[in-house]
Amino acid sequence: MLLTITPLYAGALAILYLALSYRVVQQRGHGVSLGDGGDQELLRRIRGHGNFAEYVPFILLMLAMLEFGGVTPPWLLHLLGAALLVARLLHGIALSFTPGWKFGRFYGTLLTFILLLVLGVLCLWRGIAVLLV
């Protein structure tokens, strides 16, 4: 089976990750080459970048497994992928582009956690269903 949905969201998220990475490199140009050097702006950018790297690959992997299984409806995969993109945009903008946008950070985190739960349950359900056949 050819994956067609997950790559769409993986590509869009890769561009966002590049933007978050650039923001860290851009701030490092002000003298701090390792760590955050006590620079709060750099620390926020590092955490925005790092937080993305901590959650997105695992969620994309679960999305791809569900798509590859061929049982999950395409509309649901698109809904989950779009929700991931929105969640990471909210969180990334809140941490890397603003000094304290609490709405984006809170709802970006909440949506990411909901996606972890929903995709985790769907993958678990699919794994158990295969075992029972």
C-alpha cells in the first residue's frame, strides 16, 4: 500500500520544523553557540524546536501505521494530520515567535496530547483486532 496522506502532513511539518530550526540558529548568531547562555529568547526558541522534535515524529509514525493498515478512513487520517499541523503551529508560534502567547502554548499542547491519546488508542485497537483474527 502506498502512503499518500501521511506524506502530505509530514512535508508541511518539515517546513515548520525548518522554520523553528532557523529561529534557533538565527538567535545563536548573537554569540551563544552551545546551550542557551541565560538568553531567555534563545531558550524559548530552543524549547519550541525541541518540543516539536519530541512529539511530531512519534505522532507521524502512528499516523503512517494507521494509514498503511488501510482500515482507518482517509477522512479521519486527514483530520488527525490537520490537527497535528494546527497543534504544532500554535505551540511553535507561541514558543518561538512570541514572548508569551499562552493561548497558543496551552491549546497547542492540549491538542498534541489529545492526538497522542487518540492515535495511541487507535493503534492499540488495531493491534488487538489483528491478534484476535
